[in-house]
Amino acid sequence: MQHSGDHARLFSASARVYHHAMATHTPTLHYIFDPLCGWCYGAAPLIDAARGIAGLRVTPHGGGMMTGGNRQPVTDALRRYVMPHDERIADMSGQVFGKDYFDGLLRDSGAVFDSEPPTTAILAAQTLGERGLDLLKRMQRAHYVEGRRIADPAVLAELARDIGLDGAAFDAAYAAAEGAETAAHIAASRQLLARVGGSGFPTLALEQGGVYTLLEPARYLGRPAQWQADLRQRIQPAA
């Protein structure tokens, strides 16, 4: 789901360039996302395609879209608000939204949409072999297809095991990342969002030699192969 305006706002409208004082040697695609952002789910095939480019690092940054006062219980009003957006995302991206999501989770009056626990889980997975993006992908399917409560730590632990993470190791990493570390990560992600000129989720910025280029993934929805080809061409000079 998304809560930050229209399609143009969610996706960067033009490629802009920003300089950063600390250069990295490896081209890095910074992915500023939220686990409960429908447009991020729509862009998931683009993230998969980017991860398939040799020599490109993809780094996730959770922006905390639905944390603190922005947490929302599931209500009929929320369902009526998000469904047209989700249907549009499905049409544009080809991503599947399941019956268990539309008629299950979005009718579950006991559920609360809270980005903080899944963001903590992604941070935990990052410490375990940089599996954060793998866990995000599993979370998105759990939420949008299976209609599961991904703000529930027990569900998150199960999803971590689904992608092959050791249960005890994940639990320990989750406990370490919970609270202050997650809050600091979200704050840093929001600072990065502002620095690169992004205005919502997802924001994708390519960093090469200390220079950030804000990308425009919206026009590639449903065309991951073309996105991958164009992104690969962008990083060739730095490869």
C-alpha cells in the first residue's frame, strides 16, 4: 500500500545528480523503501533485475512510512482508500495482489499496519549474510498475496526461516536491531531521501564515485529487462 500521494510523487520524475563527500569504489544502487509500500511491491521485479547486474551493489534503506503516529489499524476506510491504488499498481507492474490480501488482511480489524517490526527484521537479515532484500521480497509476498500480518514478530521469524535463515541467529539479530538501532536507521534513511532529492517510496539513487543520480523507475514498471539493460549501461563507465 502507499500513503504518500500520487504516482508522480512516489517515483522520481527526473534523473538528478548530487555530489557526496565520501566516494564508494563499488557502484551502489540505494533503494529507499518501506515494507508496506504498494509501489515498492510493484517495483520488486526491478530490484531483482538490479541485483542481477554484476558489479552493482543494491543497498536497502527503510524509510519508516508507517511508524510512530503513522501506524494504522485496518479499517473499512483504509481498505477503500488503498484498493484503487493497489489495483493500479497491479495493472502497471503485473504484480499479483491476492484474495487473501484484499478479502482477508484488508478486512482484518485486529491487524495494524506498522513498518517498524518488518524494518527491524530486514536490518537483522542484513547482518546475516546481507539477506535483507531476500527477506523483504518474502515479506511482500506474505503481505500482498498471502494476507499475513508482517508487523507480527512471530510471522517475521517464520518468514526469515522460509528464506533459510537460522531461527536462533535471526531472533538474536532481531533483538539487537530492535528499538534504537531501527530508529537510527529510519532517521538516516530519511536523511538520504532528502539528500538525493527523493519525495516518496520507492526512491532509487545510483551512487558512483561519490555522485548520486536519482533514477526514474516508474516508466520501467512491468519492464524489468529494459530497466536492467539501461541500468547496466549507466554503470559501464565506472565498471
